[in-house]
Amino acid sequence: MPPSPVLVSDAPLWGMLLANRVSAGFPSPAEDLGAQRMDLTQMLVVHAQATYFLRASGQSMVGVGIFDGDILLVDRAIQPRHKHIVVAIVDGDFTVKTLQQQAGRTWLQAANPAYPDIVPRDGQIIEVWGVVTSSIKQFAV
């Protein structure tokens, strides 16, 4: 049985959004820092009653920026489509992969060449549990 995901609360999660952008290339001259309050729940969650947090484990999705320990927001109300990053249940375990659908076939593709695609065997059921909408990384505590 897979671990239980945690439901996202309807309560706002407030933070300060600075008006400036931060350069990830060459530094830019300092500007006045304008700020406004923003609600991360409103920004990241569309269907609060159907959105869950799950923690990623492993290295199979590093090619799309999902790393071990990242927190995934998974929306179960979104209809999964070709090339969506999804959480699926395969043989009773959660996995996160890219949903591939072509010519009537469906399979799950890793974003790391070291990991094989998950192609359902005869009689095997792959249940798409939800669509990943965001990934949260934590760098320092």
C-alpha cells in the first residue's frame, strides 16, 4: 500500500513577493526592493480539495528538475494528458513519470536515461493517480 499523501489546506500560505527579479546570470545593479503580499496557495493550487503533497524519492525525473526530496503538488482533478508529469500507482507503489500516449498505447517515461520506461505488461494496470503541477525544493533549513 503506498504512503498516504497529505491534502493541501484551503488556508492561505502567505509570503512576500519582491517586485524585483533576481539575476541567475550576471549581477544587476541594486534597485529599490518593492514588495507585495502573495498567497502561495492561490498561486500554486487550482483545486484545493483535490491537491495533495507528496515527497519525491529517487533520481528518475532529474531531467525535468524533480530531485530526491522535492515536494510535489499533485492535482487529482486535472484530466491527465500525453506528456503530463503524473503520479501513478504501479503494482501498489507510487511513481512519478511522464505520461506517454501514442497510437492507442500508454506508458510511463522516466526523465533519466538510467531508468527504463514502465510499459504495462499483459493484465498489469497502471493507475494515473494525479497530475504534478509544481515541485518545491528546499535548499537550506
